[in-house]
Amino acid sequence: MKEFLPIENYVPHRGAMLLLDRLLAADAESAVAEVTVPRDGLYLQDEGMPAWVGLEYMAQTVAAWAGWRALQAGQQVKLGFLLGTRKYDAGADFFAPDTVLTVSVQCELMGENGLGMFDCTIRADEEVRATARISVYEPEDGGAYVQALQNTES
């Protein structure tokens, strides 16, 4: 079994915004990450973690995949953006605290312009809990891209 670095090495998220616990698998076309639904913290409600947070679990797994690929190529991890989703389907409105979720992403398309499409699945105990196709964008220089957006808002 492959050993992976701590998740912080693959994704730019930090603090409360880093929702994943670890990268379990990665290859040229896919990745699998794991998250244990927390008992407290960002987004949590009395019923548990809202199922819509599953989109961010998926997006961060794509980020981990992209970061792993960058490090494999001797490059720096880049900032990327979740553009949207198609057909997000969750089996319930919430993920229960302490549930271990396995998030799988499969690259369907990755253009040279940084646009990509991924087929994503969240499972708990091998049971599918959510599925979606998400669109992402990884610009050449994400920091400069964010700065340019901020400058247009001024």
C-alpha cells in the first residue's frame, strides 16, 4: 500500500477550511480521500453535517489529486476553483457525526486550459451516500487570478 504525505501537502486549504483527513489513494486518473464527519466545527448543525458539504469534500479530493500529481511532477501545488456541479444526489440530508466517509473522484476530462470534469462518489461502509459530476478550474497562477478578481471589485 502506498504511503501518502499528510493531506496539507496536497491541498491549499488550512485550518477549519481543510475538511479532509487523509489521502488514501491516487493515480493518473483518480483519487480517494477519507474524512470522519466531525462532532463540532464549521458547517455542522444539530442533525449532523449537511449533505451539501459533500460537494466540498469532493472538490477537496480533486484538489488533493491535483496536488499529488503536481508533487509527482516536481511542481508546486496550485490553487484551484470549484465551478459547479451537475446531478448532485445525496441519499440523506445530513452525514452523521463520526461517520467515516470515503470520497472517490475520477477525472473524466482535464483540458490544457485548466478546466476539468470529475465523476465523484461518497461512500460510508461501502454504501453510496452521494454522487455528482463536478467542474473545476485550475489557472496557471491561482493567486494572481484571485488578486485580479479582487482588483475588479475595488
